[in-house]
Amino acid sequence: MNSPEPGKAPSPDRDRISASLLGPGCEPDPRFTLANERTFLAWIRTALAFLAGGIAVEAFTGDVFSPGLRRAVALSLLVLAMLVSASACIRWLKVERAMRVRKPLPLPVLVPILSLGGALVAAGLIVFLIYGAL
Amino acid sequence: MSRRAQAPVTLGHDDPGLQPERTLLAWRRTLMTLLVVCTIFLRWIPHFGLIALLPIVLALMAGILIQIGLNARYRKSAKGLKQERIPAPLREVVVLGATVIVLSGVGIYAVVFG
């Protein structure tokens, strides 16, 4: 462990698992820790929204979509929920580790993937609405 | 207890950015969303049977666990801001993240095999 600055020593209540996961360095500015926590929670809420969407599509859209399409939409939303929540945890840990050693923060890989996925799904739904209504 | 007797824990802090409150409210919002997801899962019971109960029970347990820890977390944040040091909330992050991952997994399982 690096020699910490005075007043910024690693907290004494850290156990071995968190010490190995969080890596070397010292506790960052508490405001940054809290900001990272809130960003993680915002991603988790995004994942929960996808999850709720997936469950709702499976439960409520029996009259709208054919069974195959309904299953595909529900499944893709649920997979997306899993992906977003897993990456939220990994990103939280990466940011925390970077802040502890004062390195630049990692780029959010999920943002371009989510935007692209959202655009594709929207395009698919437009096609479905145009041709499904005919 | 002895530490608390020496220096009484106060909820006050001098952070003009109100970071502990914002973080606490972010947790509350997230827990409320989790509760909403639970209620939508209820709709699955007629179709998928008891497997739909599993995520509800799981999410409620995780929600209660986190809710119990929240007050302590808020106190830690307010205190940590004064001391310029807050321990990383590793346990809470892992519990919440794992809950959402398992919920999605149960959902995927039910849609594919249900």
C-alpha cells in the first residue's frame, strides 16, 4: 500500500476482500466517492427500467405482438438489463480504483453501445408499426 | 458505543453541495424502482407460476437489507465529509448489482423456458 497523505489514510475498517478489490492508493475526496456512488445508482435505475420494460412486454403485450416477436423484445430488454447492471458494478469499481491512485477515469464503454442499441430498437419498432398496421 | 459517547454523532455537515442528502435520495429512488419492478413481476404469477415469486422475494429482501443500511450510510457520509474520508460502499454496490443481475437472469430463464 502506498504511504498515504496525512488525514487521508485508508480507513481501518476495510477487510481483506475490499482491500484486494479496491487496490492500492488512498481514499479519494469523499465528494468523489459519493458522486461515483450516485452514478452507479443511476445506471442501476437504468437497468431496472429495462428490466421493468422486459417484464411488462412479456406480461401485457399479448394482443399487440406475435408470440415470437413478444418473446424477442422481452428477451432483448432483459439481456440489456443484465448487461447494464453488470457493467454498472464493473464501472463503479474501475472508477473507484482510478480515483484511489489519481489516474484519469475510464471511458464509459456502455454509452455508445446503449445509444446504438436504442436507435436500432426504435428503428425496428418504426418498421413494425408501418408494416404491422398495413 | 464508547466512541459515540466521546464524540456524539451529529447528522449535520457543512457541505454546501448537500452530497449526503443527494446520495441518500438516490438510494431511495433506486429502492422505489426496485419495488415497482417487484409489483410488475406479480403480473407473471398467473403465467409462470411460483418461479415469478422468487425474484419478488429476492428483491424485497435486498431492498430491506439496503434500507436498513441506509441510515448508517448517511451517518457515515456526513461524518466522513468532515474527516475528508468515506469508505467505498463496496458491500451495498455488490448486493444491489447482484440482485438486479439475478432478477434479469430469472426473467430470461422464465421467458426462454417458462
